[in-house]
Amino acid sequence: MQQDNTTHTISAPRENTALGRLLNTFELACVKPDHYIGQSLDLGFRNLFGGHILGQALVAAGNTCDQRNAHSLHAYFIRGGDPRAPIDYNVDRIRDGNSFSVRRVTASQGGKAILILSSSFQLDEEGFEHQIAMPDVAPPESLASMITSTHPDSELISSGIKEKFSSALAIDIRPIDPVDPHHPEKKAPLQYVWFRADGRVPDNPSLQKCLLAYASDFNLLGTSMRPHGVTYYQPGMVMASLDHAMWFYRDFRVDEWLLYACESPTAGHARGLNRGNIFSRDGKLVACVAQEGLIRQLEERKL
């Protein structure tokens, strides 16, 4: 990513596809030094999808870190975003050391913060390496996409929202043991999900990481719901990401199949903790994720 004060260009495709529209929103307009504006994308959720803000915030931070690669991010979601309004990103250059640079990004709409992200960037450096093994699971070719296997019909969600979700989803997601949104059964707090961008992504490692941050917000929070036999679409269920942390360890392509191995070690006080490891198809552990989310079931009289 370049360090300049012009519009950041990532050579995104311009065709009118879900992936093309998403990549175009990752081209942030620089209105003044360290201040960028990104466009929203409505996926049919109640609020702006959290991964969208994560990915764009990482783009904004990376615009100020020449020759250094993002290795971690830690974000807090402050309030729900409006999927129909642009987002302001203000970058604070916290520190530039010999090997690491730290940035803090505040994303806001209407003058109110919706996310605060801290990210760290590192010069390429060799060192010790080890990793856990990738789980042995069914291949993605044998699985149905999330849109056909888990997305509810008009019984639980309006057809307009369903059509918006189906047409806007730029990530092909294939869960191995999906939860039936109509009749969810209690399952272990574990899940495995294959995913990849639904089309070719430019050969830009920084963009690949921003898109992985975007995709990492899909499915993870739902892991903490599985032991309780409930889903996002049920009346009275309120779910929202509270924070999100991510660490990048190895090169990958987000337009090639990646396995998301998720677990939820605990839930309590209307919060669920979720962890995920992301593997490339050849077994390399490319990134690790942790997230706490709100999982609140409102009483009927409060609806």
C-alpha cells in the first residue's frame, strides 16, 4: 500500500458483480492526509456488516505504512453502522519503529464512532516456525454454498432481504455441518467452513489481507450459538460483534479455498467467545482470529 494523499487504488474490477462491487468499496477516497472515506454495502443485515468496516479500516491504516505488512489487528465495534451511508476513517500514526509500525483508525458515521481499530505492521523477517495441523474435513466441492444451505426463506426473513443478501455476497461460503435456520438443533460449539472470494482478486498481498479480515466476520459469532439451538433469524435474537482480533502468519490467496476452523470455549452474561484458525487448502495456518459477540435473547414483551 502506498503512502500518499490521493485516492488509494487497488486495481479493483469494475464489472457489476458482487465481488467487483465489494472491491470497489475498498478503494478509499483520501480527502486530506490520513483521512479517508469509504462507501457502504448493504447485505440485508440490520446494520452495516462488521467485516466491511474491518476491511476498510485496515485499508486506511495500510495506506500510511509503506513497505510494511499488516500482521495483526484489534478492533472494537462501538455502535451499529448504517449500510446506506459512507464511512469516515481517521488514521493516527502512533509509532514507526525500526521493524514495526502501529496505527489507530477511528471509523465514524454522522460524527459518531462506529469502530476503533489498532493495527500493527512489520517488515518481512525470518524466524522460528511451527503450527497446528489442519483438521481433516470434507472438501469444498462436496458441499453446498451458505446461500442455499443455511439462508432462510420468507418464513423467517423477507424475500427482499433474502434477494439482497444473495446478490451481494462476494464470498462463496460452504459450511460442513450447517445449522437449519428453521429448526436449529443443539450442536457442539465447533464448526468448519470453507470459503473463498467469488472471483479473481488482484495480486496485492495487502488487499488479500483486507479481504480476509472482511470474510473472517462471517460465521464466527454463530459458533457460540450452536450449543443453544438458536439462530440469528429467530424473533427476539440480538447478535452483534463486540470486538475482533486477527493475526496474519503466512501468505495466502483469498480467491482460493480456505478452511475456517471455529470453536466457542464459553458463553455467559449475554456474550459468547469465539476463536478461529484459517488454513489454506494445502494445510498452512495463515491466520488466527478471536471475537467476542453479543448473543442476547429478548423476552417477547420487550420486542
